[in-house]
Amino acid sequence: MTGTRLGTTGRTRTTGARRPAWQVFLMAFLVIAAMAGSWAMTSPLESAPDEPAHTIHAAAVVRGEFIGDESSVQRGASDVEVPAWAAQTSKLACFAFNPGIAANCQEPVTESDAEQTATTSAGSYNPVYYAVVGLPSLVLDGKSALYAMRGLSLLWCSALLALAVVALTGLRARGWALGAFAVAVTPMVLFILGSVNPSALEISATVMLFCWLTLIAERRAARVAPAHAAAVAVSGALLANTRSIALLWLLIVAVATLFDLRLLGRLVRSRAVWIAAAVLAVAAVAGLAWTLGSNSLGEGVPYAGTGTSHLRGFVHMFALTFQNSDGYIGLFGWIDTALPPSTVSLWGGLILALTIGALVFGHGRRRFGVIVLAAAMVLVPPVVQGIAVTEYGYIWQARYVLAILACMVIAAGVALDHAFPHAFANSRVRWMFGLMLATLAVLHVHSSIWALKRYVVGAHLGWRTMVTEPQWQPPLGWPVWVGVLTLAVVVGGLLVMRVAVAPAGPVTVDASDPAGLDDGRPPREPAVADEAFSDDATADTAPTRTVAPADVPAPDVR
């Protein structure tokens, strides 16, 4: 078998045979897209933060207006010419900041495509995301165009996340990594994926980049398969052209996965790596050039706290970083509808347990990666806020760091898999893992219904009213989409469980480097099981030999 075309990945439970990557991708894509699609349909149009500004910018970019004129209405914004239905989006968020108002306050969306001047605060943002998401606006009008723009965005980002799953299933041991991926895809992530917002691409591209760099780092082939390098180049290039802080995320992910001299020494000998590095360099320069040339970091509407000292801004944001858990798990609408503390605590507890477990039991490069990402989670928000607070005020929001949070959680799963590669041979571990997945499924459905109630009847009315006297309904009715989400999380959980409990693959090492694995532990003599070309070998890789781990525990047969 070869890995040249993304290879083969997840093994079947009984035989250990690898499942074709396209099957893994298709299953992951359908599950993630269904979950995000449910949120896209149950969230009223323009109900995500700044979604009208992003929608207007997307409609302008696909019509060739990449920046627009400086707005005379809003400081730091741009005036652009867009169809009337797109211009109207700024008036659709009638429920923003008031959870007691149901979504039936929205006016009907016009079907007129007559050009109008609209103001957008996103007018100077990098156009890559908008140039794709805005395409439906060229052929559709009104409400259909708005839903189609959401749909194209979520399909694109779901594909990137599905490719991340393909990379994770290529790991020798991947049970905890896949479970951590399920934890990392919080309801907040799905809410953002279901809206028109470049944060969706930022999160998806960062996670995909991290997962493929992790796979490359874990594999022992002498050279990197071209398809793997291409996955890194594509995800990194997209990330570099999302938000202004994305270049920092790219650097942090690279350090968290590749900071190892032996690993770097192997990678620099690969032509595919140099090609991917060149693509990333060009994309990073393009992203930086746009940020500086478009003045996207220029002054905008001043926020609360403008004029505060840098030190006070740092300290304030440092404290908030630990209080922003609802923003990581579920803070919907225009930051006006938070999940109940019990839901946030349960989900946050899973994140904390995985992270602490990785820090305690992980070792070597894997634990170092978790430390780097955790440090970024804690320090980047206060540092950025401390620098910006005097001129801009308190601008940082919890969702801005979701990309790094997701990578940190997945990194914790990778570290646990490396520390306990045969943990799932124990029935207690399997039961605990299944309980975790079941908890996530229940919390996903609960989160969707909680957010829906806020729009169907308003946050202050009872649950019975939501069923008997709904004031607003999404297309087809809210029960249909809750059913879609329920089916998706159940199927997704079963698929993750099936792959997680499958036997871990054999350890493979480069035949030209028999010293052992780079696992952060003292080297020891492996017991050679057989000589063969491993699944890591491709047309441009060295032959590898399969070794049997000397510390494989006996399976729990109870």
C-alpha cells in the first residue's frame, strides 16, 4: 500500500486492515457538515456576531470591490456597492443583545438585486475567504443567497476538518486523539461554522494544519509523502490569509509540532517539505502584505476601555481568559446567549481532564506541544489585549482563540495515545470513552435546543411555549434540524468509538535509522517482528521495518 494519495488510514476493528482515506474523509465530512448545517439553519439569518458586515464584504469582493471607499458613517469601516438584499442584512439583527426578543422581529428579506451603498466594518479584511463564500450571491438573491453563502462556508470548512480527521486516523494509536477532536468541536465551533465568518476558516485551517503536521512528525518514513506536504501547504496557506492574527497561529502550531532537532533534520532532506515551505512562505508574505497594505489594523470604533494602560489591559485580560469558558463552549447570538453553567462546566471539565492528563502522562515532543499550545491559550489574549487596549479598548473575545484551544485539546489526545498506545484493550477505558462520547452527544443536542429557544420564543418564556406557541421557526421547523443534529452526533460518536477501539497499528521505523523511535524515552532494543514495507512507505520513501512494542499489555478479557 502507498500513502502518496493521502494513503490509507483508519483500521477495521477485527483485521487491522487500513480503511481507504476517501472513506474516512467522506464519513467525517458528512457528520461534521450535518452538525454545522443544523446550526446554520436553526440560527436566524445574521444572528452571528458581525455576520452582516461579513456578508456585505463577501458580496462586494466577488463583484470586484475588495476594499471600498472610506465610510463617512462609521469610523474605520468601508462603503461598498452591493445588491439591495445584501445591504439589508445590517437591519436584520433586530434581536441582537436582547435575548428576550424572538427572531420574528426580522423584516422579510427583499429579493431586489438593485445596487445600494452599504457600510461594512470588514471592508479591509483579507478577501480569500470572502471570494469563495460570496459566490452564491452572484446567482441567487435574497434569503436563498444568504443561506447558500452560509452553506458554502460550512461545506468548505467541514471538508478541512474532515481532512484533519483523515490525518488523525493515520496515526498508529489514535483513539484519544479522535476523542479529543470530538471534544474540540464544541457547540461554539459549530455555531461559527454555520455562519458567514472568517473565524470558521481560521479554526478549520488551523486544526487541519496541526493534524497533518502531527502525522508527518509521528511517521518514521525517510521522506514526507507529497500528499502530506500538500495538505500542510494548503491548510497553512489558507490560514495565513484569514485573520490578521493567523500568522501567529501558524507559528505556534509549527513550534508545537516540529520543535525537535532530529525531526527537523529528517524533514529538511525532503523535497516535498521544501516545496510546501515555499508555498507557505509566499502565502504568509501575501497575508502580511494585505494586513499592512489594507490598514486592517487601523483605528475603528473605540471600544470600552480605550486609554487604559497596557499593564492594566494585560492583567484584566489575563483574568478574563480563565473566565471565558462559555465563549469557548457556547456563547451564541451576538454574544448574548450563553449556555447554562452546568453545560459549560461539563464540557470544560473534559477539556481540562484531557489537558492535565497529557501534561502528567505525556512525554517528549508531545507533551511539549501541549505546553506550547496551553501557554498560547493563556498568554496570547492578554498580551494582544495589553498592546491594543490603549488605542482600541477591550477588543478581544473568547472565540478569537478557539483555533488554538482546539489544537491544544487534540494535542492532549495525541500525547495520551503515545503514552498509552494500547489503552483501549482495557474494557474500563472503552466504557469511560463511550461515556464521554455519549455525554458530548447529549450536550450537543441540549446546546442546540437552548440556543433555539432564545430565537423561537425568547429566553424568558417557558419551554412548553417553544412547542405550543412558537413565534419564529427556521425553514422546515426546528424539530427537523434538532433531529438532523441528533442523528449526526450519534453516528459520529459510533464511528469514533469504532475506530478508537480498533487495534493500534505496528510501530514503524526508518530502516536507515534503526536506533529506535523518537518517543522521548530512553532508547531500548525493540523486538523485531518481521521485515516488510510499512504503510508509511511510498514511492519516495525509504523501506521501513515493523517492530513489535516490548511493553504491550495483555488485553482485558473481562
